[in-house]
Amino acid sequence: MALAPPNPIRTVSILRRLSYSLLFALTLFITVSPEASARPLVVLSDSTTSYQKVLNTLREVSSIAVDHITADTLEAFPDQLQQETYDYYISVGSRATDTLLKHLPQDAPAVIATFIPRRSYQSLLRAYDTHPVVIDKRISAIYLDQPYDRQLRLARLISPRADVIGAAFSDLSARDLPLLEETLNETGLTLEYRVLDEDQNPIKQLQPLLEKSDIFLTLPDKAVFNRSTAKWILYISFRLRVPLLGFSRKYVEAGAVAGIYSSADQIGRQTGELMAELNLDKRVLPPAQYPMYFSVATNPSAAKRLRIRIPAKAVLEQSLKEAEQ
């Protein structure tokens, strides 16, 4: 007996039902997937370009839809954190982190502070040490500043024959001394340093220190390196022919011979990657971390004035990245 030909209308109906079933299953999977359903709130210190770059890049890299507000908005409408439910919070900058911790609900699940100096982050942890998110270690960070070992490797590349590296500290930044001295053991460099007395002329304290140094490491410490001292330190370094390592691209442009920095885009990229990999089910955040992505700035004019030859910045960057692989 011959088989009847398939009914085309019935076949299309079956295929359509299968398609709807597959679409429903896919939609259900996306809905219940923790990574896809996670809803973060980003708090910016303000609306200036650098913070916006961090926000735009982390959005692009993580492919996660985020709500965002500024610290001023949060300060004006703190009840928003109570009225809206978020799976975690991202604070961009020191001010955003301070404002967020001030108004954060006691049962907040997690906070990631990014684009923030390490010392500022640690000071905020001490200031909010009674908040459950700090007590339970539901907070982590991506620092803005560079690790000491990376900076000391740059010092070696700039001055291979250097024996003594100088550094100046305030009472606050002097807490870093053990960390810096521990890193020095791997370089063969000897540290010559001074904790500056606020009641004395900083230039008179810095000149003898520079005279003893083969290369000088500047630190992001406004109590030591500010507008009133930065120009004088550069002047003394040129007169004594002691190269300075800058703590920012702008300070390198001003006269430091070289420096390492991480841009807003680079910090945003690292933040976005962390967001994409975040597993909220484990309730464990990765430890606070230094910038993974960085660039080297050089000042060939300053090097020429100091009568030293330095490698090209591309060569320096490659050497530093290979050392960390």
C-alpha cells in the first residue's frame, strides 16, 4: 500500500512548535543563568572623561548591561540603594568608593572598587571596618597605581649600573617601606630614603637624598610630590644628573625620564574582564589586584639632557611584560 505524501501544512506546524520550544528553552536558560541575570550598579566619582572611559570600556568588554550613577547623585538620593536590588556594585575612583560604602545596605552582596589608588582603598577599608561588606571580605579592588616590582624592573632597564635608588615618603606613605624593601631584595638595589618632616623645607630635605641616589623613584604622594615641589625636584635631578622615574604620564612629560601608568581604558578592560568572569554563587571575590595592563612613557629630551641613553618605550614595555609572564 502506497504511503500518503506528507501534509505540508502539518509539517510546518510541527516545525513551528519545535522552534517555539527551542526558543523558550533558550530564553529560560538565559533567564536563569547567573552571569546573564546579574545586575550591577556602577558608581562614578564624577562625570569627567577618565571615569566615563572606564565605564564605557567595562561595558564593552563584559557585555553586561549596567546601571550607573555619580557619587553626587548617590549622595543626593541615597535611598536608591535601598529601593533598587543589585547583584553587586562597581565603584570607579576613591570618591565613588567612599560614597558607596557610606550608603551601602548592610546586606549588600559584593563591591569591586576600581581605578583607585591602593593606599586610598586601604584607608577606606579602615574607615568602614565595621561594615559587614568589609568584615565579610565581600569587597575587592583593581588598583590604579603600579606594583613596586614592576617599577624597580623599569629602574634596572633605565639604569643597569645603578646601585642606589632613592625615594621620599610622608608619614602616611611610609607604611609602604616594608613592601618596597621586600621587593628590593630581588633587584640588588639599595634603598636610600627619607620620611619628610612637614615642618621643614621639603627641598632642603630632598637634595641630600638625590645626591646619594643613582636613580630616584617618585611616588603618588601629594604630601611629597605636589605642585610646589615637583618642579624643584626636576631641577635638582637635572643639575645632579639623577634620572627620575615618574608616577604618571604627565610627570614624565614634565621631565621625569620614564614611568609606568595604566590608562582609564586599560583599567576599564581589566574591570570588564573581572565582571565577565565573576561567579557570584561562590560568594568569594578575587583578591585586590594591581593593573594587569599598562604602558610605559619615556622622555627622550630629558634623557638627552641627563646624558643617558634609554631604550625605546616599546622595548621597555615588551621587556616588562615578558618578565611577568
